[in-house]
Amino acid sequence: MLPRFVPRVLLFCLAVLLPVGCSSTATSGSTVTDTATVKLSQLPAEALRTVALIDRGGPFPYAKDGVVFGNYEKLLPQQKRGYYHEYTVRTPGSRDRGARRIVTGQDGGIYYTDDHYKSFRTVLR
């Protein structure tokens, strides 16, 4: 029979170790959440047009397209300021820029959010 404290010790160990196993480590050594992936062809048509504009270098329809994305949410791998740039993905029926964005990294990485930076999906070409 196990002593009474053993289940408590095991529960404590699980509580301490489980969160460590649930996050991933970026190449820079900082902890970030895993991003899901999506194929470019699966994005909405408006996102495909935005990516095509990025590939051509513009011109972009919104004044804020191409500005530095700060990654304040820390959902993308940590990089130095200026590494990421954001672009608007038009939302049909929206009176403003809407919540959809494409974020690009200097390494050519592309990320898509449709909930204004609450989550990201890595875009696979």
C-alpha cells in the first residue's frame, strides 16, 4: 500500500511538468504556441489576392499594408523588430479593414489570421 503523500506528490509533478510539454520552442529559444498550417489554395479568395500583391510588391489598397507587425501577442516565433510585416485581407461587407491579415517574415514565411491576431496559421505554398 502506498503512503498517503504519494498521490499528492504525483499530482504536483503532473501540474508542474504538464505545461512544459504543451508548448513548443522556436529556433530562437523563446516559447511560442504551435501554429496550425493551411495550404495557400485553401485560403479565401481575398487572401490569395493579397498574397499575389505581396509577391508583386504592390501596389497595396490600404495605407497600413506593409507596416511592421510587432508580434506583441507572441504567437509567432520571436524575432527582432522589423522582421514581420502585415497586410490587410479584405473582408466582404466590412466597413473597415476587418480582422483578416497576412503577416510575412523576412525568411519568406507567410502567416494568416482571420481573428485579428488571436490565432495564426502557417501558410504552405
